[in-house]
Amino acid sequence: MRSPEHQRSAAFLRGIQFMVGFPVSIDESHSHGPAGPYMYLRHEAGKGRRERTLLTEDRTQSCLCLFRQMNPPNRLHADSFSLTDILQFGSLPGVYGRSPENKTDILRAYADTCLTKEIQAEALVRNIGGFSRFLELAASQFGELVSYTAIGRECQVPTRSVQSYYEILEDTLVGLRLQAWSKSPRKRLVSHPEFYLFDLGVTNSLNRQLTAPPDPVRTGRLFEQWMVLETYRMANYLQSEAGIYFWRTNHGAEVDLIIEKHGRPIAAFEIKTTSHVSGSHLSGLRAFREDHPDVPLHVIAQVDHPFRLDEVLVLP
């Protein structure tokens, strides 16, 4: 029987292959290295393409990327880019460019096979019924504050199991946990996070929303998820030391995305689908400015040209 660390690493490897759209394999395994046990995951690229190598560390609880994380390709500059299509079907290589019917079939099969049966086969969780209920709930609450106790009560599993399920989704690169920004790293860890699945099409598949265009509220949530994921991936591609967070006060004021570098916020963003940005959309940024007057403020919206509104830069 394979060890728990090998089981989780195998699920991690298959998730990498689906996300990046090409096969990868374990090229070398070493018992000792500068940071402990590690292995090379290698993709043999075709003629004229560079070989891509990923260095990972094999620990008892996870397979942690030390060198470079592979993400789904960025579609912003593709000739066939369609935001409406991205918000409905996502941008995974396995579905991009196919017909809506094929995209639906592939995403449904992936959500059923990789996110439930493979995790069961690798023995990462024992209570498959509880995990399936958790996965549906986590997908429906994307971008919302996570309460482990409330989710555990609704899924009928212990709170610690819910925390473990989220860790499994992160370890296998299926999800991203976004922490609340605070000057104190300790407060960031104990505050309620937000959670996003790694692809919008997978989110919609688990929510059974692939065949119906999203309503305006859902469109706004999906657009926010897409911007958060693209920012996270770009930071990885650039090997930046910047981190991403959200910001929220006890009174409910919130900013969707905070970029932090070297212990201080360097930019704040509100993410809106509207094409008519007004002062009513700036309440969270104004509250943030009271505590951080020197941090540049932005709104990302579906506008034609950048402009300034109350010292906030509105970006298309």
C-alpha cells in the first residue's frame, strides 16, 4: 500500500497534467537536498519548445512547489478570447476552443472523476459522502467568507475534517485560499479566509450552471474569481514575492483584492462588472484609505478607457 504522502503527490501530479494541458512525469527523486527530500517533475517539450521542469519537496502532508508552479495558460491575448465564454466554461486547455457541448461534457466528467473518485481512490479522505457534500458547498460559496464550523455542521462532518478537506484541495492545486489582510501575520491566520476553485468552468460544473448563462450577481462573483486567479497566476509566473489578500472590517467594509509585498500593501482593487462606475462603488476603497492613505486605489470594471474618480484609478 502506498504511503499517504505518495497518494497525495499522485493526485497532485494528475491535477498538474490536467491544468497545464500536457503530460508531466517524475524524472528524478532524491532523498536529500538543500531543503530536504525533493523530486523533479519534467515535461519533454516538442521541437523548438523549452523543457519545463518543476522542483517539488515531498513532505508528509503535501507536495510543496519550491521552484515554479504550473498554471492554466493565460488567455488574455488569445485571438479568440471571450470573457463571456471564460466566465461560463473557464480556460482549461482541455476545454478551450471546443464546442459548448464538448466543454460541458468534459467539465462534468472532470468534476465527477478527478475531484471525487480520484481523491477517493488515493485514500486522501475516508468519508466520501461527507467530502462530496463539502465539495458542492465549497463550490457554491466561492468568494465568500469560509466558516469551518458552519460548513461542518451542514455537511455533517467534524470541523477538523472540513479544514483537512480545504487543505487537500490546496495541496492538489484544486483551490486557492485567500486570507484577509492584516498588519499582523498572526491575525491573518486566525481570520476567516475566502476560497476559490482553480477554474471557473469547474466551479460552474459543480454548481450545475454550465448550460445556463449566469445572472448579473453570479457574473459579478465569477468575474471577481477570474481576476483573483489571474493575479495569483501572474505573480507565480513572474516569481514575484508579492502576496494577494482581501480586506474586510468588522463593520462590513471590504476590498476585493489587496496586493502585498515585503509586509505592506502596495495596491488595492475593487472588481466590478459594471460599465458605469460611480461613487457608490468606492465605499470599500474609501474605508481602506482611512487606514492606508498612501496605497494606490483602483477599480477594475468593464469600461472603455481608464479614468480617475475621487482619487481612484478606474481601469478597463
